[in-house]
Amino acid sequence: MIGPIRQEILSGIREETHFKAWEAQLAAFPDVLIETEDYVTAACFFNLCRRQGVQGSNSDFLICAVAFRNRSAIFTRDKDFTSFASHLPITLHQYRRDA
């Protein structure tokens, strides 16, 4: 897990006990380091999507870039990533919908 994802999950948790519980659960996921090339790839992904009329945040494109470099699927329910996947060489984790 990259730091920005960990930060996003933990941000906004108001109660310290809940924060500590989530922090402990997330500790099971090792850190994936962000490299300089990831920032460059994220900028390229941002520009490519923007030319196609698809908007996204810098953090979202950084997630895409790190996943691309590591050949990892992105686990998300954020529909923005479905749009990105139409234009970028990324893979989204397929999850089962509740019946």
C-alpha cells in the first residue's frame, strides 16, 4: 500500500480509538515505495486522460502509476478508476457484488 492510500483511509476518522483500530489493521499491508518515475508516469497518465476529457486527481493518477509499475491490480469501488482504465494500462481488481 502506498502512503497516500493509507493517509486517505485514515483521514477523517474522528474518534481516536477508531483511528488506532484502523491503523492497526492497515499495518498488515507493507509499504510500497513511490519512486521518481511514478510521479512522471502519473503526470503522463493525467495528461493522457485529460486529452480524452477524463478528469482525476493527482493522487488517483499516482495510484495508477505505482500499480502500473508494480503490475498490481487496483482495489477500489471509486468509479473514477473505471474511467481511467478505459484509457490507461491499468488493471482493476474485480470484486463480487453482494447478491
